[in-house]
Amino acid sequence: MTLKIISVFGTRPEAIKMAPLIKALEREKDFESKVCVTAQHREMLDQVLRLFNITPHYDLNIMKEKQTLSEITTSALIGLERVFNSEKPDLVLVHGDTTTTFAAALAAFYHKIKVGHVEAGLRSFNKWFPYPEEINRKLTGVLTDLHFAPTSRAKLNLLKEGVSEESIFVTGNTVIDAMAYTVKKDYVFRDERLNQIDYHDKKVIVVTAHRRENWGKPLENICNALKRIAQNYKDVYIVYPVHKNPVVRETVFSMLGELGNVLLLDPLDTDEMHNLMAKCHMVMTDSGGLQEEVPSLGKPVLVLRDVTERPEAVEAGTVKVIGTEQEVVYNEGTLLLENKEEYDKMANAVNPYGDGKASLRIIQAIKYAFNLSDTKPEEYKSGV
């Protein structure tokens, strides 16, 4: 029996985390692996596809300027209907919490196709934070047949929602698998400005902030705090890859664009970003994925959000949720610049998210679920 599997994703974060799994699926003789991208994001998605040498079998190319969530959902549903009618897969794999993720799970349900959800079970328990991701992942969970939870905490969340334990597999997070491909000790950046930074004598802070719930006043607060840090600490150098969304760029460039020790860049390719984080002093971000990636590099993470669906790293001590109030962002940032004990405590905490074998566990789980193997994979022990 050959199992036909279609992996569906549409954004750069999904692509990064699905890439090592797709490469592993390609090596399996029991599987016929196909890839479908919605291209909910276009340019940033294509960067990852090139990096991991993945050529999609289907590209729906749905991205439009100023697209709404409704447009993304309906365009993906209609496009995926054609794909699923043509391919008739045994399993559709989706990842995480994007609008593509929910639309693909719904489309699979309409066609009575089983759904495997990679990075299942994350919860903030607030439907508005992060928006729309919290609802996307909850709705996807309702439609899912095989739940690939990254940690035991995520599994517990699913059990509390009534999900059958037999359908849950604790695998670790595939992003740790991905970083084995990307982070290199002797890495040379394609952007020469990044090669010219003095990573030894400067305390380099990498910043990303672009989430919808931070648009407006929260992002202004963040930028004001960063401006104060840049002005008051001459040994600090801030690198901020700025999201392409015009709402974000207008705020960030107007408030930080004139500072000599702040470098504003376009979003970086995945390998550039991973290697920049490996060289930096600390990361300040509202990204979900970076909360998982950065701890494996031994760098503290200050989360520019009020809640996180990734409490494991908070409990481990490598991540701290600080919100978006200007004074708090400034004080927490300066604490890690000035207090070596506090810095070391976060930098040396153990990353709870993975051991680089998540993709292998997911493949073992699929084989077990479809009776291609009698062996259920051992759970990843995250410690929390």
C-alpha cells in the first residue's frame, strides 16, 4: 500500500516548519508525497521553498494586495477543491494556525479526507490573541484526525478539549529539525550590512514585531522603547527586519529610520534570520515561531505580546512575556543589557521544544495510524 499525502501551507513560518518533514516524506517508499502551496504570502514563502529545494506540485497563488481574511479563506477553499478532486489523497497535512491551515483542514473535511495537524494543541485561551491564529488552530483541531503535538503541554490542551488520546502523538517541534539545515558556524550573510556588524563588541538586539493585534499604539510603544534603548546604550545595535505590511512599515520607518545604531531591513530569508539570531545578544519579538527557534540558540527572548500559546519556554525560563507598554519594554530590555546574572539565567535555560527528530516521529505516527507499522512512536519528552 502506498499512502498519498498532500502537504498544504501558504506562509513562510509554515514552510520553514513543514520543510524538514517534506524532505523526510520524500525519502519514504511507503508514501507518495505531494506539496500544495496557497501562497497566502508570496515572496517570503518562495524564499523558503528555494532554501529547502522544494518545488510545489500545486501553487494556488492566491495572494492579493490588502487581502482580507475572508478572501484568503474562500480563495484557498476553492483552489483546494480542485486539487483534492484531482489527487484524492489519503491524508492532508497542515501546519499550525494560519488561515491557510484552517481552510485546508475544512476543504479536506468537505472531501472526507483525513487531516494531520502538525504543531497541534497550542492555545492562548483568548480568541482575540493572537488574532486570527487562536481560532484558526482551534477550528483546525476540531477537523483533525491525527494531532502531532509538539509538547506534552500541547497534548494536555487537546485532551482537555475531548480529543481522543489515541489520535495524539507528542513529536517535538519540526522547527528544531529545520535549524539543523540552516545554522552554520562560518555563515556569511548575503546582505553585506550584516557581515559588517561587530557581533563581539556590540550587544546586537534582533527585533521582529508585526502582528495584527500590535498595529497602532502597541507598535508605537515598542518603537519608542527601542528608540530610547538605542539612544541610551551606545554599545547596542538593533537589527529589525520589517514586515512588508505597509501598516507596520510606516510606523517603524518613521520612528526608527533616522537612528544610526538601528538597521531596518526587509524580511530576511530563513537561513539569514536563523544565523543572525545565532550571533545576536537577545531577541525581542511578537512572533510565535521565534519563541521556539531562539531558545535552541541559547539567546534570551522577550515576547512583545500580552499572552503566549507557548508557555513551555516561559516555564523553562528562556522566554519572558513582557507585553507592549513602552516603560515595561524599555525596562525589560535594559535589564538584560545591564544584568549579567539575569541574562545568563535566560540564555542557559533548556529549550523544551525539540531534539531534531520531530519529522521522524510524525512519519512513524502516520505509518502506525494507517496500519503500515505496528510500532507507535515514543513520545518526545519535553519536560513540561
